[in-house]
Amino acid sequence: MEWLTAPFEVAFVQRALWGGILVSLVCALAGTWVVLRGMAFFGDAMSHGLLPGIALASLAGGSLVVGACVSAAVMTLGVHALRRSPRLSQDTGIGVLFVGMLSLGVIIVSRSQSFAVDLTGFLFGDVLAVRPQDLAYLGVALGVALAVSVLGYRPFVALAFDERKAATLGMRPRLAHAVLLGLLALAVVASFHIVGTLLVFGLLIAPPAAVLPWARGIPVIMAGAACLGALATFLGLLLSWHLHTAAGATIAATAVLQFLVSVLASGALARWRGRTAHRLDAPAPHTEYGHPA
């Protein structure tokens, strides 16, 4: 059993594990709504749209988290504003902002001769460099995400399944959508230190999508996604330690593998149920006297 416990006897791996678990909890809360609302493209755009703020913060010697928050706020406000245009689809607006923010970030990076290492950490994460203060930030982010999810639960549910009915019930779907965008931005900003922006979908989308075929209620999806995300963090760190692979990428790949296993298992179960139902519905064989055998 030493191979199972040895990596987690090291202090920085322990911090990485706790950091990954906290991020998994935040992503489970936000990612469930992203999956139900079909907002995966916006999540992708948001993760890449953080680059300008982080690049400016790095070059100025400031906090990368603050820079990421500024970029996330710009993306959120921009998408919310473009959503009001009747002639412009939401995907189009998100795509334009995505390319614009990413281009601006690359331009800023190109002006620096010493940003390559920081950019690598931003894109692919550096989970093994999690500090105690990072855990405190993630704890605060989890508290905010939990409060938003609890207070906005009913409007979010109405928005996820029928936006027009949400408006009829007085749920203020535009405000709920804006708050939901903010929750997603919080999850992306909290996650980029752990798995990087290119791999943030590993913890944001894969766990809720893996639980979705098996769960009947939204709280169950969130709880299951949190468990799968924490398990992916543990297994990813364990594998990266023994295989000498990138920790953030291994965590993300483990989460995606969980999703693939879930999809294959749910498909196999559906086919088995279909064959069973077909056999039960088939008429019983009859004897030559006309009675069932």
C-alpha cells in the first residue's frame, strides 16, 4: 500500500490534493448549471478570455487572481450585453469576445520576452505549486459559490428548463442568467491555478456530465460531480507521481476518462434494458393445443 500513500506524505502534494478537492467542489456547483444550460462554449471562451488580465497582472507584478477576475468580469458583462441584441445570436457574441480577448492576450504576451514560463503555467496549471494562501482563496470561492447556488437555486432551475416560464413566474431570467455567468467566471478563475485554462473543462464539465445519465435531481448531480472531481484529483495526482506526468493534465484526463466510462456504461445499461423489455413483451410460445407452453 506504500505506492498508494507515499505521494501524499509530501507536503506540496497534500496541498495539491486539498486544492484540487476545493476546486472540484466549486466546479461541481457551477458545472452542473453549465451542463444543464448548454453553456459549455461560454465556459471555453471564459477560460481563454482570462489571458489579457493575467498577462497584464504578471507583467505589472500584480496578483494573477485579480487580473483573472478583471478579465472574467469583462467577458461576463460583454456576453450579458450582447445577449440583449435581437439580431445577434449568443454563440456569435461569445465567439467574437472569445477571439478578441484571446488576441489581446497574445498581443500583450508578445510584448514581453520573459513570459513564456508564466504562460505555460497559466495554460496547463501548476497544481503542485499550490500555497496555503491559495487554499484560503479557494475556500472563500467555495463559500461564495455555495451561497449563490443556494440563493439562486429556484431561478436557476426555471432558467435551465424553460426561460419563458421563468419570466412568467417572475423569476427575472435575465438577472438569473447574469448571476449564473458570474458563478461560471468564479469557477474558472478558481480553477486556472490547478489545471490551467486549457484543461479547466476537465473538472468543470466532465464530472457533472458523467453523473447526469444516472441522477434524477440537480442536488444529486452536484454531489456526484463533487465526488467524481475529488476522485479524479486523487487518482490524477497518484498517477502523475508514479508515471512522472504533468499533474494538472493527468487530473483533467482522469476526469474525462470517468465521463467516457459513464457514457459507455449508461449506453450498455440502456441496451440491456431494451433487450429485457423486448423479451418480456414478446408473446409466449403456444403448444399445438393452443395453450401457452
